[in-house]
Amino acid sequence: MTRSQSASLSPFADAHAAEPASRTPAVSAAAKPLPARAGRQRLGLLGWILPLAALGFVEVAARLGWIEARLLPPPSEIVQTLSALADQGLWSHVGASSARVLAGYGIGAALAVLFGLVVGLSRHAEAFFEPTFQALRAIPSLAWVPLLLLWFGIDETPKVILIAIGAFFPIYLGLVSGIRNVDRKLVELGEMYGLSALALARRIVLPAALPSLFTGLRNGLSLAWMFLVAAELIAATRGIGYLLTDGRETSRPDVVLAAILLLAVLGKLSDSLLKWLEVRKLAWSDSLATRAA
């Protein structure tokens, strides 16, 4: 082949070689995010089907007389009850309960992470603490109420401590389980590179245990809201748990259901915030969750 022939062929060869590189990224960049975003929107709407269908069924059944409205008020009546409670200081109850959950959850989560790290990274600490923690975990929440009343009185302290107890154990167990399940090869690789024990924990063990930690954090948050009701049985004059007790004593199922609805909404909002943080912090992980996102 002459030099002129090779020169005449080179533009076609260059164009052929450059074609996939110039065309493929444009297609993936333009087409890939749109289906993913649309898919997330469809999944978000899918979650509304069940609660809206249940509310609609109760509304229709109560109006047609299939169920007794005095026992299960329709959603429209609960909305009216919430509106009336808002005029009577509902937000002070919501604020009091939210502050208790925030304080108790923060204390319980901090202690759980501290003890989880110690127990997860040390076999001696595990042998020392684990039997006691497992025994305490089996105690029901209401069993703590009389003891906390005797120790701390009827102020805010026993309420916050009870919520902290509820949040502690799921977070502790999640972190310890995550540390114990870290791939041994990763740890050995870090040791081969001469990482110290502190650097090994900070750069390998803790990042690998983050998914389990976030699972524990979300479970602990849900238990914090559950323990809130038991905590507000301790001579509370404000809070959503107080509204539940007041609705029961006055035979007002609409107040009880309104309080339950508030607990569900607040629990869902706080869990969504924690889930958003989890997605951001675990964006680096190569898992099915990040692939679906």
C-alpha cells in the first residue's frame, strides 16, 4: 500500500475509532438519569396507594354504617379533631414529644456507638459487657417505669432516660454486627500496609460497618418513638402520649386516633431524614441499593 493510499484511509479509520467514544457517553448521559428519576418518582407514588386506600375505605364504611363511627371515626372527623386540637395548643404537645425523642435518641445513640466500637473491636470487652447488655435488652419498656420514677422523680429526666434505653440496643447490636462481619481480607490487607490499630478501625472497619450502623440507627429511631408513649405515662402533662391517655380517659377515639396519626407522621418524617443521610453517606458502596438508586 502506497503512502497516499494509507493517508486516504486514515481519516476513515480515525473516524471509525472515534465514533464509539463520542457517541456512547452522549447516549448514556442523556438517557440514563431520566429513567432512574422517573422510576424513583413512580416508586414514591406507589407508597401512597395503601394508606390512601385504607383511609378511603374507613371513610366510606363509616358513612354507610358498616362500622360504628363512635368506635372508629372516619378520617374527616379526625382531621376536624386535629384542627380543634391545633387551636388548643397541639403544637406544644408535638414540640414536647419531639424534644424528648431528640434528647433520648441522641444520648442512646452516642452511648451505643461508643460501646459498640469497644465491644466490636475487643474480644475482652465483648466477654465483659455482652452478657449484661443481652440481659438488659430483654427487659420490657414498662418495667423500667417504676424504677425510673423512684430514682429520678416525675421530671423530664426519667422520660429521656427511658427513650435512650429504647434507642440504645438496636444501634449497639447493629454496629457490633457490622464490625464482626467486616471482610477479614480487608483487615489483613490493612495490616500488610502497616496501618495502626486506630487507622485500621478508622479507614477500614468503620466504613465497612456503616451499612449495619445505619440499619441500627433507623431501628433505634423507631423504638425511640415507641418508648415515647411509655415515657409520657410518667406523669406527663404535655406530649402526644399524654393525648393518648387523655383520649382514653375521656372516651374520645378521635383524639386517640389523631395522636396515633401524629406519631406515624413524625416517625415517618424522622426516618426519611435518616434514610436521606444514609443514601448520601453510602453513595460509595457497590450494592443493590445504590444500583437501584
